[in-house]
Amino acid sequence: MSEKICVIGTGYVGLVTAIGLSDFGNHIIGVDVDTAKIENLKKGISPIYEPGIEEYLLRNLKSKRLEFSNDIDESIRKSTVIFIGVGTPSLKSGEADLSQVISVTDTIAENLNEYKIIVTKSTVPVGTNQMIIDRIKSKTDKTFDVVSNPEFLREGKAIIDFFNPDRVIIGCKSDKARKIMEDVYRTLRINQTPFVWCNLETAELIKYASNAFLATKITFINQIANLSEKIGADVHLVAKAMGMDGRISQKFLHPGPGYGGSCFPKDTRALANIGNRLNVDMSLVKEVIKANENQKLFVAEKIRKCYKNNNIKTVAILGLAFKAETDDMRESPSIVVINELLKDNLIIKVNDPKSMDNAKIIFGDKIKYFENEFDAVKDADLLIILTEWNEYRNIDINRIKKLMNGNIIIDTRNILDGKELEKMGFKYIATGR
Ligand code: UGA
């Protein structure tokens, strides 16, 4: 495509979008206000841990289709298509904080030297794209179009998801913008990726509805897991059999310590808030939010019962990130669980392959950090698995047995083989089975 594109924001969404679009053959400028971040990106160093990202970053830098800049004004002026990929975190009220989106919108308006398409990639509440249109119109007479193009990237799988999306959603009112967007995504269109063309509001809602539905599915199976534990059922077989019904599907029916991350918690709260604002009953989503908070506490309580009954003092925790393959600790269940355990003055020894630096910011010296999982487990009375990293799935159990002081393992993700562990003399406590 001949049009120049800039992507504002080099966080998870912005950076993966910039790299991915560049790999499709587009010419991209990745823009951020953070100078250090941009300097590193120019050298091929990614600010986030994401499997495969640096390989794609280097490849596209080398091809000269991808460049990075701190100069937001100039990057906007030079570009015809401007992707907004900045953060929209939760405010205390649960509403999405749109301050970064608004600030970028104003900068775009100031630099609107010719027709441009402004594409919102950030997850924004229904009505935000119209607000962007109104705001720019109030500041300039230049022509432009606004397009809503929500992202569906999972952290840890963002690169794979970018190149193999289940669908691409494009909310767009104008034919001119549609033609250019078709060009931007030419590679995916050739590959037969389904495209959904709709209005701005529909695109905005598809994103929130998708995330809230997935969060509901997880919360549902977590409650079924808790019930399974009480009645002696196996939640994995329940989920598997449920999923054999094509209408349900097996995906996102893995029980665990509750969903976390930067998306589901924030987006469910924002959807509940949209309902409040527009006086529409969103009670189901509100219950999901509450039930997910309870799930984290339920897991903490299960652990507490175990150590109170067994007079345990030292606990090893493997896994801190909200899921595997990421260094992200945002709203991770481990935060709630560890804070609960700290109330009982336990010695807590932790390991995580990627998120220990982030954990140090949260817990400081209240817990003990170990670069190696075996050092974390040494002398522990109880071992708890909180994140489903592959290195823990295949952990050397014989070595663990020799190192641990006690013999109890609580596996909140069901990644270990309970039968084998019990044969070896462990007391294995699984989730929902
Ligand atoms: C999620 C969505 O999956 C993406 O499609 C979406 O684009 C993204 O949010 C976003 O809005 O940007 P992400 O938060 O990276 O992606 O992670 P997920 O893989 O969806 O997992 C979210 C949480 O649910 C994790 O804590 C995970 O452990 C938990 N989970 C997931 C379960 O407990 N059980 C499951 O079966 C699946």
C-alpha cells in the first residue's frame, strides 16, 4: 500500500499493530512520547515480553518499512492513516480512562494538514468514536474519517493472533475510508480472513461483548469447578463434555484462580458502567465481576485451610503472572492470593519465569524472590502453582520431592499429574476434581 501509516502508542496493542501491519508490506511509523522506549525500539529492543516480537521487529526494521519516532506532530502530518493504540485503563469508578485517547485526538486535529483516516485500535466505550469525530470537527474544517478497528490480541499469543485473526472488525461510515482500510489489510483479505463491516457503535460493542462473554465463560466454569470439588465431580470432564456441544465449545472453559490481566477486568467494568450510564440492565456482567473477585478469595481460603490444618510456615509459589507467556502482573490473581497469605505471616518464596521484576514493584521485600523454581521450592512445607507456565508442567518432581520440607501441592491450574504425584507420596490438591 502506498499510503503512509502511523501507529500512536507502543504498548501491547500499538506495538504489535505497528509490527504486524509493517510485515503486511505497509510503511509504518510507530510513535510514542517515551523517548527511551523509542530509542530501544529503533535498536530492535522490545519494551514488553511477547514471544516472537523481537524477531518480527528486527525483520521489519531491516526492511525499512518500519520506523519509530518521538515526533508525533510530524508523524501525523506525514501519514494518511493514523492508528490510535494508547491505553484506556480503568478509573476508580470502573469507567475507561479516555484521557490519552482525547489528548491524541487533539494532537491529530492540530496536525490535520490533509484528508486522514483515524483508526481506533484501543478498546473504547460505545460512543467514543463519535466523540472523536465531534471533537475534531469542532477544531478544524479539514476532512477526515474515523474507523473503529478493535483488537483481539491475547498477551503471550499477540503475534500469532495478529497474523491469524478469527475475524477483523471494521466500523466505518465512509466508502473512501473502507477502500483504504481494505488496502491496509490486503494480506488478510487475500488469506480469506472474515471481515465484519459495520457502524462505529457496533464495532465498539463487539469488542466489549466478546471480552465480557469470555470472562463469563471462565467465571461459569470456575463456579462449576468449586461445585465439583464439593460433590466429587471432575470439572475437566464436565467442561470437555459440555464443549462437545458445538454451541458451547471447549475453549475458555479451564478453571483457575480467576481471570486477570489488563483486559477482562477493565472491559467488564467498563461494560457494566456503560449499562449504568444508559440505564440498561447489565446485572449479568456485574455478577461476573463480583464472582471473579470471589474466586481469587476462594482460592486463597482453600490455601489458608490447608496451611492452618497442617501447621505450615513456609510456602512456595510458582507463577505470578496473570497467565503464562507474559510478564504482566496487572490484576493477576496472585496479587490477591499473596496479600491474603501475608496476613498470616507466612514465609512466601516465589518464582516466575518472566514477571519477577513486576512482582517486586508490587510486593517489595514482603516475599522472597528466586530466579530458579527449585530454589523457591527448597524447604517449603507447601507448594502452590498459580500460573500455568510450561516449565512447571514438566517440572522435575523427584527433585521437588527431595527439596521440599512438606509434601502438599495445591495446583490452581491443574497442570500436574495428580495420580503420579500421589504415587510418589505427595498430597495433591487440584481444582474442581
Ligand atoms: C483477552 C482476549 O482473549 C483477547 O481476545 C483480547 O483481545 C484481549 O483480552 C484484549 O482485550 O486486549 P488476554 O487478556 O491477553 O486476552 O488473555 P486471555 O488469554 O484471554 O486470558 C485472560 C485471563 O483469563 C487470564 O487470567 C487467564 O488465565 C484466564 N483464563 C483464560 C482462564 O482462567 N480460563 C480459561 O479457560 C481461559
